[in-house]
Amino acid sequence: PKEPSGSLSADSIKIKKEVANAFVKRKKRSSPYEWYFEYYKSPMEQMHERCENYPPCDYLSDQIGFALAYNRFFG
């Protein structure tokens, strides 16, 4: 069913859950550690993101390295 504007209606693009599950599978976690690391970032990863989100630090980290740039701005 097409709408007057020529686009498809939302009802025409919905698929059943069983059909969607046939080609979209959730990754199963094999251990609690995998679950934990999926949701919580390491302190080093948090530091990298903090530096990446601050343009002067991100630019300087490309020039002199992450550790020196991070210490200069947040150190």
C-alpha cells in the first residue's frame, strides 16, 4: 500500500519477529567477564576517549603520542 506522497507506509515494511530472528542473531556471551567488558570501559579507553573528544589533545596526540598529549592537557 502506497501513501499519496508515493512513499511506503510503515505497516508495509514491518516483518514478524520470527522472520527477523532468522537472519539477526544476538551474540551470546560465554562468560561473565565478556558481559562486564562489553558494558564497562577500561580506564585507558576512557582516557583515550577523553583526549579524542578534546580537539587540541587529539591533534597533539597524532604529533607526539597519546601519553604525552594526555599528560599535557589533563595531566
